[in-house]
Amino acid sequence: MKQTSLNSKSVAGFNFPTIIINRYRNESFYSQGEPADAVLYLENGHVKLATVSGEGKQAVVGILGPGEFFGESCLAGRTQRDSSATALSNCVARKIPKAEMLLALKKQPQFSEFFLASVLARKIRLEEDLADQICNPCEVRLARALLLLAEFGQSAHATVDPKVDQHTLAAIVGTTQPRISVLLHRFKERGFVECVDRLLINRALLARVCVRGARNSQHSRPDYSILNSA
């Protein structure tokens, strides 16, 4: 049987069938209330998870990036999707039917570890997102959202997909589009971001805002003090 390192960046290396799915920005992977019959693994792009209340109020419950699973609640007995998954940019994902997923988890210990590590890491990050949403002001929440959406390369800047507009950022942050516009202008004045053909995030900001690893944990927490000291 084919073996794959836990450091694999995709489920493609494991020994079970998957279905490749492509989505353009704003296209849906699935909608709330639809049958929950598969798990998805995101290879490229960013996905927004959102839920709508009975009164029609929408809440963004998570932003996912490459290397993350979603739709896994079907493995816990859910028969319907409890949220909607929408592409924030052009995306490539692998769809794993529920039966194949359950068999792989049972028969392939390496994949089970890979899946568990990924889901636990996302759970921790979503808990931090929730704490950020409740405890921090809008500009800190926006900074964190930009960092989560950033595409890291070898240049002096990280970039955010130009298709992620201010309305999308407002939904993620939990504020209004005019407020996002004001905050981005403030960030530009401080040198945190630039706008050319896309939003560029200064790596100096990333170095100061992003994680400082805790000695007793593999996970790290952002230091947002720079935002309040400029």
C-alpha cells in the first residue's frame, strides 16, 4: 500500500479515490441544508464558511485556506450541511465521499493522523477567531483577516487576492464596508499595506503582528500591540 508522510500537503498522496472540484470566486461548494454526503479538502484558494439563522441573519464562522478539510460534520452523523461553503477566490478542492472517508480513516492510520492533526489545528484557530471577534476592536480583526487571507511568496510583501473586496472583508470582520475602507486607509498611512494592482501587506507588519511561538505549545498567538502603538 502506498505510504505518505504526515508532512504531505495534500490528500492526493493517500491511497483512496477523490474527486477534483474547481470553483470560481463566489461559487458554492455546498449550501446550508443540502445533504451532507462528503468531506472536502482544499488544495488552493480560500473558502468562507457561513451560516444563516432562521431570521435570515448571516454569520461568517470561518475562513479556510489550502490544506484544510471542511464538511467533515457528515462523519459525526449529520445528514444536512449546517453551514454554506463559498469560494472567496478561485479554488481547487478534493471531494471525498463519506463512505470512502470512513474506510480510509479505519484502514490507513497515517491518513487518520493527518486528518486529526488538520482538524484539531483548525479547531484551535477557529476558537482564536471567535475570541478575536468578541474581544478585539475592528482594526485588529481586520489585520488578522488580512493575515489569514495573505498569499505568501518570496517577495518583500504578502498579497491578498484582488477578488477579495471590501464587502467580503466586512463580512469576515463583522463590520460595514465603509468602516473597512476607513481602516484600510489608516493601514496605508501607517505603511502596513499598499495598493497597486492588489493589496500588498508589508512583511514588517507580519513579522511584528504575526505569531510569537509559546514555549510550551506548537501553536502561536499574534501580537497586535503594533496596531495600537502607531
